[in-house]
Amino acid sequence: MNKITIEEITQNLNDYLQRAKAGESFTIFQADEPIAKIISVKSGGILEAFDAFRSQIIAEGIDLESDEIFADVRDRTPTPEQPCWS
């Protein structure tokens, strides 16, 4: 992953776009905080992006539990498989 600043991308936009077209990807930082990514449309689809994200999370030692992540958005409406009395 190539890290660049807003200043770098502003001054050299065409260069970075050509490099992205060739397959490179970049993360844009503002004050040491990542704010955006530039990726090539030739790069893999959503599954490849998800796998890369998962690999990065694992490499950084971040523990993500899906129950914690989706607790606020899950539909709690009772279903035959999960009736309200169970």
C-alpha cells in the first residue's frame, strides 16, 4: 500500500491516476489519518477487496466479532427459527 498526502495528490494528480490505471493503489492521508483510497478499476472485485481488508485486519491484530459489529443493525423481529419466547 502506497501512502500519500493530500498535498502530494493535489500536486501530482495526473501521475497518481496514471499509476492507478496501471494497477497501483494508494491511501491518501491527512494529518497521519487515512481518509481515502485510490484503486485501479482493473483491480479485483468486491470479494478480493474484502479479502484484502480481512488480511489487513488480521495482520494488525484487530479482533472483530460479527455479533458486535452488527448488533445495532440486525433485525430482531421474531422468526419461526427464532421465536420471541426462546
